[in-house]
Amino acid sequence: MTQKIALTGIKPSGTPHIGNLMGAIEPAIELSDTYQTLYFIPDYHALTSVRSKEAMAQQVYEVAATWLAAGLDPNKAVFYRQSDVPEVFEFSWILSCFAPKGLLNRAHSYKDCNAKNLDAGKDADFGVNMGLFNYPVLMAADIIMYGADVVPVGQDQKQHIEIARDIAAAFNHQYGDLLKLPEPVIREEVKTIPGIDGRKMSKSYDNVLPIYVPTKKLRKQVMKIVTDSKGVDEPKDPDTCNLFGIFKLFASKERQAQIAEGYRSGGLGYGAVKQELYELIDQYVAPGREVYQEYMEDTARIDQILSEGALKARALALPTLTAVRRAIGIGK
């Protein structure tokens, strides 16, 4: 029986954060024992917003080092840079011809830009480039090209998987069942990880808790977590507290219950909870911090790993592209 395929990627548009680690990286690595796994760095996706070549190169290395420090074994998985697989861009054009504009109009990232522009009194498409608008098509190509069965993602990326399925289904309707329809894998306990301001943790909101940064920098960011103005002795509601929402990701069930009781009865200040949360996160990421630094100090090693992974990825991509080209009447 052919082993099923799991695929996911982290965009290099900023320093990787706890949301990336718990929502995508760790669930994806866990699948490597039962699936053929592909993990990639979608650098061309980042081009929609990253316009500094120095930042792009640095952030690609940061994402790669994060995957490796988190436990990715390049001997067990295919680990590569999106830009090293040119086949995916040809495939993206083919899929774009089966992607209704109305479908892409409903993509969350595009709609969010429209809403922000209208709120600011600007034209709905102000500052929107076609890379942003076509983002879901390239993402569909990234997934469908390799016949992925499952895609570990956070809740915010579920729609992109649904769009990929719709595009693949449209192609199959015309040419037969050539393309596999992927399924999202969303770990329930971390499907939406809150950021330090209460919104979902996102690099675009600048509200993240970075992973393998020095301990002092991590503590400084934890201390910025937004809370209300209630004093130490005032009762607090754990169910509506953003700080407690993050705390639950790292504390044991027993400790969660103790802190929740301390909230409700009064006598527990936010500062003490933040300090404990910092210590929990620091302990959680400590095993990978040294590994991360070793890779960041040897980027040639990262390049080698990604190049070797790209050769494997291209070998997996070619049969799909060949079959698709033949189906549409291009190529032999």
C-alpha cells in the first residue's frame, strides 16, 4: 500500500513564532512516523510583502533553522525551498486557469486588505498586488503538485486548503481524476493561538512570541502580553483573559486549575502569571535553542540540506506535471 503524503510550509516573512511551532511545525513533524512528509519554505509567497533581499535571505535561514531545531530530520523527510522547484510555478499557471476569480475574491487575506482600505477611506484594492490576489493558487500548486493527502495547518489556513480542493476539483471535472484533493489537519488544542494583543498570533500583526531568541528577549515579549487593569487583589475571569489563554498552552492541567482559581478568588497578579509563563516557554524551547544557533552560524549547511531536498521534491513533482501537461494537450 502506498504511503500517504503530508505536506506543509512556513512562510519566511518574519521570525518564526510559537504559533508556527505549535500550530504547524510540531504537528507536521509528528506525522513523519506514519506519512511520507514534505516540508518547504515558500519564499516566493513571502515576495508579496518582503522586498529586501537581505531580509528574505535571513528569514529563509531562520525558518529552516527553526524546523531543524524543532526536530525535523532531513533524512526522513523532504525539506526544500519553494524557489528551488521551478515545476511548481508552471503548475501554478495551469491551475490559475481553473481558479474562478469569484473564489479568489473570497480569500481571507484579500478580503482583509479590502476591508482595511475601505475603513481608511481608500480604494478597496489600494496596495494590493497580484501576488497577494493569486496567493491561494500558488499555495494550491504547492500542495497538489506532490499529491498531498493531508496538510497540517492552523485554523486561519483552513480556507486555503478548501480553495486548493476547489481548484483541483475544477481541473478534474474537465480532465478526469488526475489531481488528489487534500485535507487539512488542524490540532484542536492549538487551532488558533492567541498573540500578545489578544488577536490570533501573526507576524503581520506584530504580536508574536518568538521561539529561539535569547531568554531576555523572550521575557521582554512575554511581559508585553496585554491584560486589563485589574489589581492583584481583584477577582479576574480566566475565560476572557488573553494571558491565561496563552498560559494554558504550556501549563499542566493541574496548574491551569490552580491559576484559574487564583484568578477567581483574587490575590493573584498578572505579573506573577507572566513570569511563570515566561519560565514555562523558556523551558519548552530550551532544547532547540542551541541547535538553532548552530544552524544559523552555518548557513552553508542549511543551503546543502535544502538543495538536496529540492532534488527529491522535483523528482516527486515531475510525474504530476507530466500527467497534467499531457491531459491538457501540451507535451508528450
